[in-house]
Amino acid sequence: AAGAGDYRGLVAAIVAFFRDARPPVSAGETLEIYAFLEAARVSRLRGGGRVAPREMLAEAGCPDAWLPPAADGTPPAVGGP
């Protein structure tokens, strides 16, 4: 069983990435991770207030088509103004 400090799974994913050139995490998941961490950082700076990860992606210039739905469930706008 894998325990703390067991990096076999990580090393296997890294080797597979270099061999197949397919990342183990999708671009969408990577953006979600970035947005979550950035929202947590900004929330701390704002005294613990709510910050939507979607807001962080929009401020970073993420294309509208890549944004997750708004909190009210409204899908992101696609296309021009």
C-alpha cells in the first residue's frame, strides 16, 4: 500500500507524460486548480470574503468559452459583445 512519501504513482505519471506527451491533468482541471488557489489567496487579502474562482479566471484574461458557469448557473457568454 502506498504511504506517505511514496512517489511511485507520481513518477509513473511523469514517465508516461514524457513518453506519450499527454498530460495527466486536463487543461480545464489545471485552470480550475489555478482559479481555486488564486481565489483563496485573494479571499485572504480581502479579509476572508467570498471570491469566485470564475472571477479569478476572468481577471486573468481567460477566454469566455473556457469559463465555468456563473454561480447562478448561467453559462458563460460565447462570442462577441
